Amino acid sequence: MKPTHIEHIGIAVKNLDDSILFYENVLGLKCYAVEEVLDQKVKTAFFMVGQTKIELLQSTDPDGPIGKFVEKKGEGIHHIAYAVEGVAEKLATLEQKGVQLIDKTPRKGAEGLNIGFLHPKSTGGVLIELCEDPNKK
């Protein structure tokens, strides 16, 4: 599969505004984008740390994936996202290898990326997201 780099680390939070203040005022980072992804029932905020992004995720619906995660596990690291080329092909190959997928085909994520998630049951307990920037082809 060979990811090119860690695209971002997703962190589930209860309050996006409070979390943004922490990352800006305590860690000295600058939030460069806030975006709502309606179909995922989440609002996101992004920060750059070197070449890697930190994505804060606040649920916009308690029944959404982040709402359920925070209810069950509390705030914290939600997923690690790897940049790949050809996310659709990677998902198909992984499924053929027996990896349990959450997404069998890519969908649109924050920042216009094509994304697909691998189920933690197949990845040693880590939710893995594959990301592809459709503008970098």
C-alpha cells in the first residue's frame, strides 16, 4: 500500500471553540480552517505541525460517529490518516486481503479529500483513514 505520509491525526473533542483556544494559546499553533462536514455530522478545525495536520472533530449530532465516540470513550485521538495515491484501488486491494472496511468506496471528507476508513478490528484497534487529494493527480 505504501502511504506517502501521515496526512493528519484526528482528535475528538467536546467543544471545538475551547479546543481551538488551547491549541492556539497553549501550544502556539494557528487554526487555518474550520469546516462542517454535514454527511459525517462533524465540525472540524485544522492546525499544521510541521508537515502533519491535526484535525479537531466536534460532533454536530450526538448520534453521529464522533458523538458516539465521545460518549463511549471520551475525548482523545480518534484516528490516524495516511495519504495514499489511488484510495479506491487501495480499499479494493485491502478488502481482497481480508481487511474489514468501513468504506468500500471513497467518500468526500474535510478539505475536499477522498477518504475511506479501515475498521479497527482489522488494524490492531486503530481507526485508520486513507486520504487522497483529488487535486494532486
